[in-house]
Amino acid sequence: MRMIPNNSGPGARVEDFDLRQPLSAEDFRTILRALGRYGVLCFPGQDLDAPQLAAYAGRFGTLEVNVANLFHAEGLPEIMHLSNMRDAAGKPLGLSDAGQGWHTDMSYSQDIALANVLHAKRVPMRDGRPLGDTQFLDMHAAYEELPAEVKQRLEGRVAVHDFEKFWDVMRMRPGSIRGPLTEAQKAKKPPVRQPIFRVHPVTGRRVLYCNPGYAMRIEGLEPAESDAMLAFLFLHQMQARFLYSHHWTPGDVLMWDNIATIHNAVADYGADEPRFILRAQVMASLDYAALAA
């Protein structure tokens, strides 16, 4: 396989590799190391069905079943459909608003995610250009460029992350089909405490693990200081030099690091501009430091 780093921001393109083939131990280690180094990997020109995507993603850890338990592939609840399309009866074929707004998947869970793996089958187009970019921000770089006094103030501190925060924001968006969370769903995902600075399991470097989608408050700080510090961190993360925006092409498999990036799905396409993507989420369930060594 050939790794071609992006010109700026995180990310790399991985060419000359068919993800349908079984991963050798050497290929697995190469991809894991590249994921830690680049944060986002694009494998273009792939053609995987849902079981093949599950087999590839499952090599990197346990696959999560989304708490909403909606729109999954037949017989594979670990593979979710992301789509604005409907069937002949008008029934949605997938979750249409997934990933909108800056966040890190599973930061609201005690058991965090290593990576997302998405496979584009249909990409919305307008005037010959793709719509629905997925954007990423590099949290290795964001941590490294924090002012020293902020690092000192936040060293060892935790932030409270809450799944319901993001869900309720998404429910208020026009066209959302999300209903309120049930009490059972809330009980599955209560608020959790996450370290603001986390050591990455592959790179051994620190990352800023705090995102506007789920982080509610910083423990040990007065409410006003907590609010101001979170606002500073979120603004700091958004600097253009940390950004990579992925322009989708049908056949792309995009794998990104959920520890060292935050992401946002751009909703710039209409209901008549079809989008269909298969999604798998890999939980951080393995000893990645040992596997990458």
C-alpha cells in the first residue's frame, strides 16, 4: 500500500490496497500506526458490502451497536446506514443527520472509541462537485499548541460529557427525525467523566480530549470559569491549520481516529441529492500500544 499525506492538516490517502482481502499482521500494524500518525485515512476505490466492512473494522476492536439502534444493515446491528434517502413507501433508509456538529464519537461513554470506518456508496452532487464533506480537526496539534498556563491549569482535570446534550441539539435541527431519548436509552448512556488531556494509545503523545458536542463542564472549576475555559478550548480547536475537509467520492472508505480528532459532517445537500454511507464504529478494546510496537 502507498501512503500519501495530505498537504495540510491531518489525514493521508492509502492507495493500492483492497480492503476486501484479509489483513495480514504486517498490514494491520501499518494501518494502525498510520491511523495514529495521520488521524484520518482514506482508502479510495473500495467496494465492500456490510459483512466485509464489519470484518475489516472488527480487526481493530469490538464494533459498537449505536445506542439509538436505528437503520442498521440486515442481520448486522454493528453496521449503520447513514442516508437522506427513502424507500418507495417514504420510509427513511438511514439516519439523515448523523455527525453534524463538532464532536468526538463515544466521548460520552466510559468505554471510548478508537475509530470510525465509513464507506460511501452514494455521494450527493451538485454542478459536478461532491457535497456532504466530513471535516476533521487534529487534537494532537491542538494540545501541543495550547498556552503553557492553560496546560498547567487543566493538568489532571476531567470534563463531564453527556450524550443527551448532542442528541437534543440534533433534534432541534430542521427536518430531524430523532425523537426524545427514552429513559432506557438515557440509562444506557449516563454522563461520564473524561480526562481533558489523554495519552494516545498508539502515538504515546497527548491529545486534547474535549469537544463541544458532549463536554458540559470541567470539574473543580467554578461555573463561570468552567464555561469560559470550555469556550476557549473549543475556539482554540477550530483553527484552520488543524483542519482537513474530506471531499467524498463513491467507493471511499474513510477511517478516522476518534481519540486524536474531532469531526463534523457538513449538511450542505438537499433531500433530492442522495447520500448513502455504511458506518462502523470501533471501540478502543485492544492493547494498541503493544499492537503498534
